[in-house]
Amino acid sequence: MSDNKKINRTEMSEKELDQISGGSTSEIFYDNCFLKKLGVTENYWGYVDFLFDDTKGAAIAREWEKVGITCVFDPAGDNRYYIKEGQITRPQALEYAKKYLGIED
């Protein structure tokens, strides 16, 4: 294989993104979009809003409680998600929320 060979990929799967996105602001922004789409929250802020105001991230973290999940928002690190059985991954939290609300894919 040549050292000059380059991979030209413009799209990544949710699983690939989850492996590289450390959470924090971008993750809580997408959580906001997800929870709004499900009708769990009336709040909707743009990405820039989360960059300059940590209280918005904390507010969205509290919205997770409506679907049985505790979200620990960390603006400088990885967000963490918990159900009563223990810590879960973000993709598991997304699925759990849909099942909690009775939404099938």
C-alpha cells in the first residue's frame, strides 16, 4: 500500500462519531435536538448558545430525567448517562429514551 494513498470519506456513522466526539458541548447540543424532536423539551438553543452559557447544557441534562435517565453534563469533558442499573453509553441513552416513550424505529 502506498504512503500517498488517501482516504476520501465525507460521512461517518453515528457509531463512528460517538467514538471520536468527546461529548461536552456538541453532544449536549445534539441531545437538545433529540429531546426536542421527541417532544420531551420545549427548549431549543443553537450550538453557539451552548458554547457561551453552561446553564443551557445543565438545563438539557435535567430534561433527560423526564425519560428516566440522569445525564451529567461536563462542558469540558465527556457527558455521562445513567439509568437505575448503572452507567450507559450515549447511543444506549438515545435508545432507552425512545423505548421509555414507546417510540419504535
